Amino acid sequence: MINSGGVKGYVFEADIWCPACMEEHLGRAGSKYQYAYSLKPASAELMLDSWAKRVGFKRDNEHSFDSDEFPKVILDQDEQEICKCGETI
Ligand SMILES: [Zn+2]
């Protein structure tokens, strides 16, 4: 598990996501992330941890997957990014 205190956002499917947008995206009914939706209400980190465990992605080794397959984290110490909602993270 990644220390969620240091996670300020995500890179996923060629977009930047703040935690709120990630939660909404994963939790959207009828999305291909139906499993994450079933975990609601839950934080993005909790949904991602559960999803990773279920599907077999190793979150502690981001080189083992592609950000098109599974979200990679943006940490506090990383460069500022702008979420698709306009929020600076
Ligand atoms: Zn956002």
C-alpha cells in the first residue's frame, strides 16, 4: 500500500486526476470499474488498493503496469499538475 498522505493525484488513461475526480470516475455506475463502484463510499486510495489486489497490479512497483491500465500516483513532492476539473494538484 502506498502512503496515501503523500498522494495528491493520479495519472490514468492519459489524463491527470485529483482524488475527488478519481473517486467519481471509478465509482461511476455502469463504468468498466464496476468493482470499484461496489466499494463506495470509499476513498480513491481504498478503491485502488482493492482493485489492485483483485486484479493483481502491484501498486508498490509502478514499472510493472502502464498508466492506461491502472492509475499511477502523483506525490506531494512531484511537479504541480492540473486536473481535468481545473484543480491544481
Ligand atoms: Zn479533479
